[in-house]
Amino acid sequence: MKIIIDEFIDSLKARQASQNTLASYERDIVQFSNYFEKQGKKIFDLTKEDMQEYINHLIADGKSNSTISRSTASIKAFYRYLVNKKLAETNIAENVEAPKVDRKEPLILTKAEIEKLLEQPNLSELKGQRDEAMLQVLYATGIRVTELISLRVEDVNLTNGYIRVKKKNTERHIPLGNLALKCLKEYINKVRPLLIRTEEEKTLFINTNGQKMTRQGYWKILKQYKEQAKIDKDITPHTIRHSFAVHMLEDGAEVKTVQELLGHTDVASTMMYTQMAANLREQEQNENQKTNL
């Protein structure tokens, strides 16, 4: 069974799925396979009733709705692959009833909180100057953390002030803004040459060992600065992306513009930020009124 699962994961790699996506799919499918192996059942012979049993098992095991929904999606994609390879007759995860996921409103930082966060890196250190550049680029562009750490030096156009973000067969050019551009120039010209161990390294942002920054490594950096700034919110890199979108709309940007910058294929994904922008504007107005009293 491991061979089939590995082949499926390889097919996802060929479609340039992210490492996070690959890990999630593999974990979900292995757990699914192990569950039925203990019952002496082969996944090629399972039915939709078996699939519903597995969902009920996840519910009884206390898994969250979002986890069950993700697992169901992973299994559905796996069976689509099996059917295409003629290893299974039907997609047993098609049309099964999984718990509905309650869509939570994303956490947003106010502009004041963003400013506090951006002030945290120690600019007397190379690491601090690198971190400032990463934070500024993340907030100025709204890119995902995987896109940030995957940037290469060649993806930066310092002359025209934009970065190029590539995903699968598409790419988008995102303007940096004056402050992010200034920090990035300083980093590329003065800091990065002192951090790299070899000229063969083309990744833009690297760790203190001269290697490509990891998702986990950047999460730790962000957590450190969040605590230094005394921000009482559970910040992740995606929080910065959400905040970028809301602040853009709050400042009058068109939804279509924000959609293109974020790389959303469906405008509905961007529309959720419009009400949040209105709410944040009202919140900041109330805070200003309290300050002026």
C-alpha cells in the first residue's frame, strides 16, 4: 500500500503542490489506510458505507470539523487517482456527508499593532536586518509564507520595485512600496552577502546557517517579535496576509486589485475582507475617540 500512496504523493509533487499540502495528504491517507488494515480490509475494495464509517470514527475520536473536512478532501483526491489508474471502481468519498466547517473570521492586526511588530527587529544585528526585510515584504505584499521563503534573488526587481511570485503555471508581479523596497535593498546589498556560505545559494531569505529559511523557522521568528511587541493575539504569517488585505481595502483599494495581489482565483475569497475592513475602520475610529477624550 505504501507504494501506491507514494506514487499518489509523487503525482501531487509533479503538479507543484506545496510541502505542507503534501504532508497533510500523506498523513490523512496513511491514517485512513491503517484504520481499515486493522480490520483486514483493502482500500481498493472499500465502499461508501466504509467511508461514512471512517468519518463517524473521526467524529467519535474528537477530531474537529475542519480536520475531518480536510481528511475527506484528501481521501477523495486519492480515490480519484485510484479510479483514473483503474485500481478502484468508484470514488467512495464522493458525496459523503462530512460535518460542515464553521468558517471563522480571520484574525486581523490593527495598523498600530502592525507598526509595533515591524519595530521589533534589532537592526544592530544582521539577523535583525534580515527579519525587518522579511516582515516589511510580507506586510507590503500580502504573500503567503511559503511564497516568501521560496523567493529567489532573481525574483526581485529593485529597479522597478516589485517581486515576482511564481505558483504552478502562473506568476504575479507585486509592488513593494517605498519602505519595503528600501529594507530589501539594504538586505540584498549589505546583509545577505555576509550570511550566505556559497555563491551557489540563490534563495533570497536565508537563515544564520546560510541555508533556506523554513516555514517553522519563520513562525518562531514571528512568535518572538509578537511577544516582544506585547501583542495579545495569536499571530501567524497568514495573519499578516489577512491584515494586508483588510488594510488595503480600508484605505480604498478596489476588491479586484486586492484579489490580483493575493493571487485569489475566486473573488469570493477576497470579498470576505470587505466587511472586516469596515469593522476595523470603526474599531480604530472608536479607539481614536477614546484617546482624544
